[in-house]
Amino acid sequence: MRHILIVLLTLLSVFCVQAQNMIHIEHANTLEFDEAVNAEFQMLIGDVQFRHDSVWMFCDTAHFFKASNTLYAYGHVHIKQGDTLTLDGKTLYYDGNRKIAQIRTNVVMTNKDVQLFTDHLDYDRVANIGYFFFGGKIVDPTNVLESSYGRYSPDTKMAFFKDEVVLTHPDFVMNTDTLNYNTDSREASIVSPTQIVGDSATIFAFRGWYNTLSGESELYDRSYVLSSPYYMIGDTVSYDQSRGFGHARSNVQLVDSSKAMILSSNYAYYHEEKEMAFLTNKALLREYSQKDDTLYLHADTLMTRKDSIYDTFQAYHHVRVYRSNLQAVCDSLYYSNRDSILDINGQPIIWSDNQQVRGNHMKMFMKDNTADYLHVERNASVISQETADTSYYNQSSGDDLKAYFLNNKVHRVTIEGNARSIYIPHNEDDEMIGMVSLEQGDIEMFMDSAGQMERIKVAPQPKGKFFPLSLVKDSDKRIPLFSWPIELRPTGPEDVFRRNEIKDNRFAEETRKKGQSAKRSTRNNRRTIK
């Protein structure tokens, strides 16, 4: 008896499942069935309604194949599943066993505030996914997305688009080949080369994501942002298009072709409205306005910004500069095209050919993007090494120095105030004939094309000595401010990344002594006044 009951219950459950899987006719104005004409289907006409478990289907006319549990529906097709999903179209083929609906012509799939439009849609009720092909688009309150092929899942809110994908937003248009999109978060997942064109910027992305609600994005694989005047590229680029700023990490470049300038680093930040860029971690400026002679500048931090209508540039800490005919080191520099003056601070040294210029503070006056003249304030010195005997140097120092450039080479130097000079005169055969040591008020020196001193003018009448080379002592060969830290001089583009480490610190020691002497003099004067 127990076995019979189990068999009956099993048969009953199978019958119930089969009943649930069957399509039911709920209503039709007319039902026609002519076994002689076609014994396979019933024809339903007028206000036709079907039910298959929880799904209702409506149409004008239908052919119902009860044996195969399928139907064809025509005219004003409408499918309703639950409270949130509907499908509309002109024709329908529905397979009740596989739970597949194939809807054609003017198809609309609606899931709350998301609609899918196409002429060809296959809807899988088991997976709850709609597949469209031969063109389709999805519309939500923010975006319109179109492509040749795609799918949409109401459960996960995920949509997939393939071939000629276009996402249209009120502020930008996105074009790509393949795209994943979440209709809930409105976030697009970029998986193929993508172009995003907005009012103020254009993005070229290869992989990453873009949130169309916030305008925020994170892009990988050397994606880049073009925002006048720069384009920014990096291994990872984070960009907020709605607020107009972004930052990039690892192998970053900011390129401004209008200024012939490339900024690079491992971290960069850029703000569109302020036209401000900040770079650090192996920061480098390359300026290529002069053909075949690029300038390389490295510092711990580089910053550019537009101040009103003027451009400014700032580099600070461990600054090193290399150009084929000009090199420099300092701790910070600042430039504005308001006055075309480059302000150089922090133990600055500049080299041109075999000339070294040094002082506490420098100002480089530019003209047409090239050096016009250099003004060195306080403890100024200019030194060049003799080529015939490198133990001798031509040296001059004073309170105030100006070096004038011609074709990026120093061709004239003036020194005013407490001027001192040591130089090596040559005979007609360019042989060293002795050493001259001078103390005078002012000096004017003229250089040849090789950077060697050609002639010198002094005023007023100088105090000086001439030493034959045989009588020159080592203690006589140097002015008090002499310092020749040649090891600091950048030797090439890669050498700008080397740290500034001064081994010979006599210049700093001498300027410190002069500063202490000046302070003592000031204190003595105050005591005298009292």
C-alpha cells in the first residue's frame, strides 16, 4: 500500500509540473480549429490572451500548437512578466518548453526606467536575458546606447554591446567596438579601443571604466586625455570629465605641442579650468622649440599654470638642466612669460662651454625662448679652466654680475662692486705667459667663440700684479670665492636625474663668512649710533 501511494504522488507531481509547463489559452474572441485543414494548430482571433506560468501574452491573432507547446502571435504583441518587465512587438514565436520568446519588428523591452528598442529580439525567460541583433538601442534616463548586436539582463542590470557601439550622453558621445554597461549605476566598462568626445576634452581609452552619472573614469593600458593645451597619457589615468581634472600614474606624459613642451613623470595632476599641471616622481621637462637641441629639466616637482593671461612654470628641489650648450643646477626656479624672466635660487650654477657662473641668486632674461642675459646677484663669480694647464683658471668675482649671451654662448661679462680677477694672458702662439691678479671696482670681459677670455677692461685704475708662471704659488691661483664643482655639471639628458651633491663647499663657506662679516659690521654700526 505504501509503494502504491508513493507511485501515485510521483505521478501527481509530474502531472502538475507538466501542467505548469503548458501554455494556457485565457481568452480569444474567436477560436477556430479545422482538423481537415490543419490538425496541428488552433487559430485564435481578437483580444487573444495566453498564460504560461507567471507570464501573460497578448496579441490580435495567434496560431497555437498545443502538441509542441508553442505559438505564433501577430499584431500588437505584448508580453508581461511580473510587475517590472514587458515586451512589445509586431510578431512573436514562443516556445513554452524552452521558454524562449522571439519577437520581431518594432520591438520594445521595458524594465522599469530602461527600454531596449530593436527589430529582432530573442528573450530567454530562464536566464532572463534579451538578445538583440541587426541593430538595437537601450535608453535609460541618462544615456542612449546603440550597437549592431547586444544583450540585456534585467536581473543584473548589465547590458553588452558589440559592433559600431555609440553611447550618447547630453555632455559627450562615446564610440567603441565592444562595451559593457550597467543600467543601474550607469557605468560603462571599456574593453576595446574607445573614443569619448566632450565639450572640453576628448578621451582615448583602451581599458577601464567610465561612470556617466558622475563623469569619473579610470583608464588603463596607456589611455590618454586630450584637453587643450595638453594631452595626458599614462599607464593609469583617472579623469573627472564633469569637473575637468584628472591625474595619471606611471610613465606619465603631458604634451603641449603649442609650446613645444613635453612633461613626464610617474605621477601627474591636471586641472582644465585653471590650466594647471603638477608632476612629481621622476619629473622631467623636455622643451624642443630649438631644432635638434632639446632642453631637459628635472626636479623633484614641476608645476605649470596660467596666471590670468600669462603662463608660469615652477621647478623646485634638486633642479638639473641640460642642453648641448647650456647646463645648470639649483634648488628651485620660477618663470613667467609676463616678463620673460627665469628666477633661479638655491646655490645656482650655470655652465656654458667651459664657463661656470655662480652666485646666491640669478635671473635669466629670455628673448624668443633663448637666453638674452643673466643677472647674478651677490657673491657672483665666473670661472673658466685653462685648456693648456688645467691647474689654472680664469676667475672673476664681485657683488653684481651680468653675462650676455650670443647664440646661447656667453660672449661678454660685466662685474660691478668689489671686483677681483685672476686671468692667464697668452702670447701670439696661444701659450700661457703668466698670471695676472687684479683688484678693482668694475670688470668687463669679452669671450671668444670657444668661451676663452679674449680681452678684459677694468675701471677705475686697478691694483694688480703680474706673476711669471715659475713664481706662481698654489695659494695665489684662487680668488676667495673660487669653487669648481665640475662633478655637478649635467653631462647628458639622462644625467639630469642624478642628485645634486656638492663635494667642494668652499663657495658656501666663503659666502657664509661674508654674511657673518656683514652682520658684525651692522651690529658695530648700531653700537656706534647708540
